[in-house]
Amino acid sequence: MIRPLPVLALFLIAGVTALAQQLEPRAYSASPVGINIGILAYGYSAGDLNFDPSLPIDNASAKISNAAIGYFRSINVAGRSANVSVAMPYTFGDIQGDYMGVFTPIYRSGVSDIGARFAINLYGARAMKLKEFASYKQRTNVGVSVSSIMPTGQYDPNKLINIGSNRWAVKPEIGVSHAFRKTKLILDAYAGAWLYTTNSNLQGRRRSQAPIVGAQFHLSYDFGRRLWAAFDANLFRGGRTAINGSLRNDLQSNSRIGGTVSLPLTRRQSVKVAYARGAYTTIGGNFQTISFAYQYLWGAGL
């Protein structure tokens, strides 16, 4: 009766690359009012890092792991289906590269920045109790959301590479989800932009960043009994940074592709498995990422 629901994206690395790389199918699907979901997740990313070509850094790569706990709740806002979610990750991993010709390895471990999201369907999905939701058939949903990343993670202003970002990030987004009933296909398309405040203390300097504008596309298929799979793709551009007002040559123009499978275990439990890789990368992380999320549902008369 209840699909495994999309949850807040779990950011595998604190910073601009991970924020823009997220792929989240069915982010604007409706759910019964009063549903709660607890999430335990793990993700692993590995690949190359591409920096500003003027910097004396070559052959950079990273292997990053992330464990996270999250919470999702479906709510009623002015008669429309809405939800709130929050995730707290713990990040650890290795980054290495040649700095001025000298091989330099770095290890980081600690609590990362907390992420939160609010979403509401403005068209196509009113707020429904569990009994009414049982007969609900999606056609076209149009929704908006606001995601935020809070500067709560581990941060040392004397270090160039940190787990925490020491700044706020906010992403307004609009999404459309259309279900083709005869084929059991659902097409999702989202567009939004990450906006950043200034990190006022990066080794005593101010680091600012331009917005990153991006779009996601997902085509998923319902196999029945709450089992579904999706093909995922995105593209994003922007994010040029400045140190004390001096612009860097690090404009991003990247895209990623991947896939997601959601597997029901019991009426209340499900597992979501996702894989993604870079399709085109200029600046940032060209990662292969695999992630697993266990979800447990309760509330609303389940």
C-alpha cells in the first residue's frame, strides 16, 4: 500500500561537489499524512578530483565513506501533501595527490554538516489519510522544495580540506512527476540552484562561491508489490569560487548518470540501493558512488 519513500539526499562529501551530484528519484511522490520513516544509510565514493588548473595539485583522488541516520515525516500543509526530513552524516576517508610535486596523503574523519528538506506538492496530490491513500493513483504532481545544509560539521579553519563547510547552503527547487499508468512508468524532472553563504575563515581568508544551477531526470518502473527501479541523470553548472575577492578558475560543468532500486522487505521495511558515476566532469569530483539505505516505516495506522 505504501511505497518506500524518497528521503533526504545523504551527502557523501561535505562541499559543493557532493551537493550538486545528488540523484534522488521520486522526490515528489505523495505519501499518507502521519507516516514516519527512520533511515540508516551508508555510501562509498571513489574517484578523481579535478581542481583549478592554476593550482599546484596533480593526480588527486579520494575514497570517501559516509554513514548517516535520517528521519522523514509526511505532513498536511494547507490541505496539500508535504513532508519534512533531516539527515546527519558521519564522514571518513582518504584524499591524496601531488602537491608541488610531492605526494601528499590526507585522512579526515568526523561529523559532517546536517541536512534538512521541506517539500510540498502544489498540484496533483492533496493531503490524504491512509485509508484514502490506498485508492490514490498518481497522474501528474507538481511540487516545490527547499533543502539546506547547516554548518554543524567538524571544521578546522587552519586546514584547507575539512569535513564541515563552515557556511550555509540553501537549494530552492521545483519538481514535476508524471505517471504513465498503462506502462507503470514514472518520469521525474527537477530544476533548482544551490546558493551559498561565505566561509569567513578558510586559513584566515574569505571564500565565496557562485550558485550552482542544476537539473535532475529520472525514469522509473513499478514492478509491483512496492518494488521499483529507476534510471537517473543530472547536469549542473556554476559554483565558481573566489578567495578574498580573487576569482578562481574552477567553474563546474558536470553531469552524472546512475540507477536506483527499491526493494521491499516487509510491510514496514525496505532497502534502497543506488549507483552513480560521472558522465562528464570538468572541475570537482569524478566519482563512482554506491549507497545503501535501510528504511523503517511507522505511524498513520500502519
